[in-house]
Amino acid sequence: MSVLDILYRDDHFVAINKPSGLLVHRSAIDRRETRFALQLVRDQIGQKVYPVHRLDKPTSGVLLFALSPEMARAVSTQFAEQGVYKRYLAVVRGFAPDNGAIDHPLKEELDKMTDSRARQDKPPQPALTHFRCLARVELPVRVERYPQTRYSLVEAIPKTGRKHQIRRHMKHIAHPVIGDAKHGKGVHNRFFQTQYHCHRLLLACVEMRFQHPLSADEVRLSAHPGEDFIRLCEGFGWGKYLSGGMPP
């Protein structure tokens, strides 16, 4: 059994650092998958757990579970009301702007298998992401038409929780996340695979803050973005930017 990195645990919640490539729970989208964070955490702590939010399979980072249905409902409400602070790190194509806010409504992405009964004509939903560029690098390598190739390390704070929000918003401003097979650029994804042996989505939830439903205290959770993410950033001279962040 795989041992997951437990970031926080009390009588009501447990948080882990989910590795990239691990599903949160069983899904019809990937019937061949046999490992799920929910079951692994349950087996590791010997107690049933209840997911309270989403984290895409290729995204790594802070994943929170409740230990009872009541606590799950309480924190799920905070997520729904945009009361949970989340901070992500992403490596993107190009030189990203110094900072900005991407206020761009997103139409719900429906899966043919799991969302066949969902409303197909639902209008785009409001979506807002704040971001800032932490560091940039220019490589003397031709990946597309230019003799040099540029990348940025970006910090993103989603204010809403739409599916694939950060990935879609970064694509919207022409700075897709490296490793994103759906919203990114294949030529850059392949470059990172061959040049840096990096086969993951370079997006990680590195910090989360929520209000404990019983004590009303703020709970702060932090996670490293993964060894492969760290190795890549250190190679680009970005190691010092992997901690700290914007205020909520």
C-alpha cells in the first residue's frame, strides 16, 4: 500500500499532499485505474473519509477530507461560498504578465460518460483567477518558430472553483500550463518530457486556508509541489520562489 504524505489531522479532518496522477475517488472516466486517494487515506488512517472538494488527477497538492458527513457538509459550504483560500504554482509557456486578474466566464466542461444526463445548454459561469509572475526563464532552444523559448513560474489564486479553471484561464491569456494535455500545447509538453524527463502537469495546490467549523480558527495547510516540480524549478533557478505567497 502506498503511504501518502499527511499534512494535517485532527478529530474531524485529514489533509494529504496528493501526488500528480492520483485520482481522488473511483470514476467512470478512468475505469482501469485501481488506486484512489480516498481509499488510500481510509486504509492509512483506518477510518472512513469524505471528500469536500476536487483536485484534478494530474494536479498535485493539498487535498482535504472530512471524517464525518457533517464536517464534510460544513466545509463544502465554505468552498461553495468562495470562503476557502487556495494558492497554486504553475509553470506556463511564455513570459507571463507581472500580475493580473482573469475575469473570464467558463462554460462547464461535461464528460460524455459521467455527465450524459447533465444540462447541455448551461450558460458560462463566472470565473475569476488572480495571478502574478514569480520568475521567468529564456532557453536558447527552438521549440516553435523562434530560436529561443520562454517559460514562467506563476502563482495563481482562484476566487471561484470552476472545473479546470486555472488551466483554462492561463490558456485564455495565451500562457498554457506545461503538461496540460487538454488545454496546453503538445510541442512544449513533449519538450519537457524529452529534455527534462517531466511527464506531469506542472500545476500544484501548495496552500489552502479554511475556517474550522467547530473552533472557527483558521486552518492553514501547505504542501510542496512534488519532487519533479521542485527539481525542474531549481534547474531554472526558481527554487527560492517555491514558498510564500500572496495574501488572501
